[in-house]
Amino acid sequence: MICHSMVPTFPQLRRAPTSKIFAGHWHLPTGKIEEGESPRNTIIREGREQIGTSVSPNLATVVFI
């Protein structure tokens, strides 16, 4: 979730129409924690890689499974 001006939003990505799995479907950005990487740094990296943005996550609100 991204809070900008106190309005929470959820960035969504659309899979390519030629994708073998769930072609054309919308989904939330996801990723995996790389070895030795903190959850905070994972969010920063995945935000840059998947949606081309710079993020500053507040660790108090980071939830991962």
C-alpha cells in the first residue's frame, strides 16, 4: 500500500497478453527477499524493479508472509 497525502493506494501491474500464466490479468507487485536482504531493502528494490519508483517504506507498516 502506498499512502500519498494520506490516501492509501495499491499499485497494480497487468500481465502481458502473451504471458503463459494469467495472461492479461491484473496483480499486485510481489517479490522475494534475496539472501542477506532486509524486508525494507526488498521493498525498495522491488519497487524500483517492478514499477520504476522510489519508495521509503515505514517498517512499522511492513507485512510479509
